[in-house]
Amino acid sequence: MKQHSKRAAKLVLVVVIAGAVYGAAQTRKEFRYTVSPKSTVYVANQYGPISAKSAPGNQVVVTVVLRSDKVEVEQSQRGNRVEIRSHLLTGADVDSGQADYEITLPSDANVTLQSSTGPLHVEKLNGDVTLEGATAEVDVRDLSGGHVHIKTLNGPVTLTNVRDGHVEITSVSGDVVLNGVEGPLVQVNSTSGKIHYDGNFGFGGQYSLTSHTGDIEALAPPYASIDVTARSVRGQVENDFPLEPKHSSFVAKAGSAFAGTVGKAASSVKLLSFSGKIHLKKR
Amino acid sequence: MNCAEFQDDLPQWLEGDRKVESEAHLRTCPACHELIADFDFIRRAAGQLQESAEPSPRVWNSIAIALRQEGLIRDGERESATVTVFPRPRGRWLNWLAPIAALGLIAFSLWTYQNGSPESAGQSALPPKVQTASMSLEDRQLLDMISARMPSLRQTYESDLQDVNAYIQDAEQSVHSNPNDEEAQESLMQAYEQRAMLYEMALNRSLP
Amino acid sequence: MTTARKTLGNGLTEAEAIERAKQGDGEAFETLYGLHKRRVYSLCLRMTGNTAEAEDLTQEAFLQLFRKIATFRGESAFSTWLHRMAVNVVLMHLRKKGLPVVPLDDTLESDDDVPKKEPGAPDLALTGSVDRLQLQRAIGDLPPGYRTIFVLHDVEGYEHNEIAGLVGCSIGNSKSQLHKARVKLRELLKTSRAEKANKPRGA
């Protein structure tokens, strides 16, 4: 019994010391930069979340929590470009090398964020947004006017209410969900991820959703104005829209390929898969 | 002067060479008056269009990478990139060359990464031949490098690499069986792009 | 160019940026690119009507320019030099694609293209009823040759003698083709306005 309580005491002591060390090692830093319109903010982080949101004013405010003393921040402002990089010291791993970033910035800023584990979150901006993460979950919402480029390996990507820019998403195996995404160019390229599109296919844009083995589901309203081509080499295709035939070399094949126009055919829509299922649904 | 005559004279009119008869016709003809107003509107509105669109950030990324590669940017703060410019391959031109060239140079870049400085490697050996179908050696080298640098990501890269290679194989077969099939060509390019992205990401060369 | 001046918030004037770029300063190249990217890209986009091609051509134009920057002595404005180079890159690309840079033979264009109106009830004038997006689309819908002449003259502000030199046609040809391009554009805008009026909301 005595032995037992001694052990318990030791354990408590260890926990307390560990807590103290952890608490001391975890540091919070804040950096502020004054920028002109159309600034560029670049953040490269190996491990940990980055979130960027617009705020009124002409300041970029970066708050970072470093999880241990194995990770440092290098930061600089050159002209209208703010650059932040996490720097890992020897022995840093996914946990001890983690840095959590929160950024507020003017809405017209261009943003490039990189984190292999993420998640990456961007909200309410009008500038260009470039995001890259290996396993990072990507969540982007309420953007307009800027270009959006996203690359992930297996990180899932969700875009909500993104308008009037070029949207290009390349993900190897992450699922991609687009809700209310419209613009002159919307392109998703995936190897095994599923692609879900729910929107109007507006802006007279070029929409191209491609996945090698993933399913592709696209929901559009009955009044959509599209010129659509869909094909799955080994998978099934399904279409709920009455299509007007069109002149093209594309060979339609019941069950595996269809092509035609809906309404005035203002936007072009291409849905391509090798073995995934494709479904163009009426909302 | 009637409308037809006025409109025949219109190009000169718009250039500022204005006949008295034309002016007289214009005062009495609402249709021609509207025509002039429309042309005026088109000219003014077109003049204001000059710079409305913004290129995607990739354009600068590619330029910066090319400038570094060609030695025109000499910041000295970054290792010189050996990854090639990777123009958007969606247009017809360069359709095939771009992703293949990118893959070749990425492979070269990986090779040099593992064999010391790019200069010494460049002198002692040529870059490996571009052979997309048989890159398993490069793939293994890439995975070894990932194991060393980012062990937690090795599994993700490995399974993604396998999937992408299967994608390329299927897409290549489709193109071979029907070389004029536009969609098959597009899929193949996208497959190459997937592989190029995977390599670029692993080598940390996808952003400037 | 208010954005341009603001981009130079890093304290560099354009001339300084050019000098630094000659020394291999990456930031200077980026500054120059930032100053002119919109204008060059817009030009490429309007002349090709395709975003992917426009981006490739923008990249090519800047690269060609940056490669020659050491030879820039400031005899002409930097922007003039760049835009001329961009126009040449686009024209070269169109020629390679086999697209006409000047409209095809005049004999193909009968007077049907220029409908003559007799007095009567005029349509509603375009002013105030056509927006920027419709105008951009209509320009994109112009046949390639007309588009080139129209964009160079009415959008980019080149004179007929310059256009003649750039595309390799006579000054008279440039003038008459511009007129036809405007007539076509007017028709396209009227059609697009009518379509918009008939379109259900949200489509």
C-alpha cells in the first residue's frame, strides 16, 4: 500500500513537471505589419493549422502558437510582401514541430499558405488564394474575384461560396466538395478522390471535373445553361437533364457517355472519370 | 443623303472626316443618330476595359522559377531550382511536352537532390531519360527521401504514387487505342499533372 | 494606374526596379511583373478569348522581356516595350495556330454584314443597357481577325499605322476592318442584350 502511494506521488510529480515543461515550451507570438493595398502574405508551415480571415484596416496580424522550442518562426516584410516560415530544429516531429497560425489581413491581400498537415482555412477574401497541403484538410469560403489554387495529396477540400475567379484544385486522393462555386474557370483534377459539385455552373465559365477512380456528382438547377460532356470509361454515367444534341466528335454511349446542351449553353461542363460513377443531377 | 449613303461614309465620319451632308442627315435621322451613339459607347467602354483581368498566381510562380533556373534572378538566398517551368498545359500547344518535360526535370531534380549539388551532378551525368511508364526507380528514391525527411507522410505518398501511376497507365492505354480522342488526351495530361504535383510537393518546389 | 503606384509601396520606382532587375534582384522582377501583369494578361485574354492560352502567353511575354532587360536603355517607355512584346507574342501564337490576325479576304464580307437601316423606330441605344461583362463576352465572340484589330485599336489604343506594322496589313485595311469589327460587335451586343432580357433570373 505504501509502495502504491509512493508510486502515485511520483506519477503526479512527473505529470506536474511535464505540464510545466510543456507550458513553458508552448509560446504564443504576435506579429503586425502595415501593408498597402494588394499585399501578399506567404506562410509556410510544416505541421499545424493556418487560418486566414479578412479584417478591416491595412494591417496583417499573425498570431502563432509554437508547440515546443523545436520550432521557430522566421518572419520578414519586404515591400508589400509579408513572409512567415516555420523553421524546424533538429529532432522536431509532427507534434513538437507544430505551429498554429491565425492571420487577419485586408480583404484584398493575396495569400499563399502551406502546411503539410493543416488544416488550412481561408475566409472572406478578394485576392488570390494559393493553398498547399499534403494531408491537410482545406476549407475555403466566401471568396470573390481572386483566383483560388489548391493542391493536396489526400487532404479533403471544401469550397463554399467562391465566385468570379479561376478555381483550380488538384488533389490525388482527397474528396472535393464545391458548393456555390462559380467563375470563368473551375477545374478539379483528382486521381481517386470523389468530386461533388452543387451550384449553377454560371459565369459562362469552363467547368472541368476529372477523377480517375472517384465518383463525380454534379447538381445543377433546371434553368442551368450548359454545354455538357460526360464520360466514364468503365463506370456508369447518369443524367437527369433533357439534353439537346450538339455537333462534336464526342461519341455518346448509353450508360457510359453523354453530351449535349441545356438552355443557352453559356458554360461548358466536362465530367470525366475512368472507373468512377458520374451523375449529373437536377437540383 | 439617305441612311445607306450615310453608313457608307461612316468609317470616314468616325475618323473625324465629317461631310456637311452627313451632319445634316444625322440631325434628322434617329436611327443613324443611335448608330453613332452606339459606336461612341463601344469605343468608350472598350477603352475602359484595358486591364480588368488578373492572371493566376501560377503565372508569376512559373516566371520566377524560370528566371532562377536561367540565372536571371540571383537572390542567393534560395537554392537554384532545377524544376522546369510548367506552363498550363490545357491549351492545345505544348499539350504533350509540358507535363512530360516537367516530369523529366523533376526526376533530374530528385536525382541531383540525392547526389550532392546540382552543378557537380550536372557535370558528371546526364539527367535520366524521360520515361513515364518506368519510373519506379525514381519513385523509390522519392519515397526514401520522404522517409528520411517526413516519415509521417511516407504512407500517403506511397499509396498516392501507386494510384497516380495506375491513372497514367490507364490514360496512356486509352490514348493509344484512340489517338484522336480529345477526352482521353485530356485525362492523360491530368494524370501527368498529378504525378508532377506529387513530385513537386515532395521536393518542396511547387511554390516560389 | 493607381494600383501600379501602390505596388511600388516598397519604395522602388519603376526605373529603380528595372536597374535592380538587371542586377538579378528577384523582388525587382516581381515588382515589374506586379505593375504590368493585369494589362498584359488582359490583352492576351482579349486577343485569344481563352484563359489558359492567355496565361501561357502572359508568361511568355514577361519571360521574353526579362531575358532582354539588360538591353533596355529607356529609349521608349518600359510599358510600351512590354506591350509591344506581348502583342507580338500573341500574334505569333495566333499565326502558329493558323488563325487569321487580320480578317479574311474582304470579298467574303458582303454588305450583309453591315446592315443598312432606313429611318424607322430605332432600337434602344446600347448606352446604359450593356454591362462590362457583356462587352467582354461580345469581344470574345468576334471572329479572330476582327477581334485582333478591335482589341489593338479600341481597347489598347494603338493607332492604325502601328496596327498595320504589327499585323502586316495596310493602314486602309486596318481602318476598314476596324469599322466592320465595330459593326459586328454592335450586333453581338444587341443580341446578347435581347438574350439577357429573355433569360430567367439566376441562370
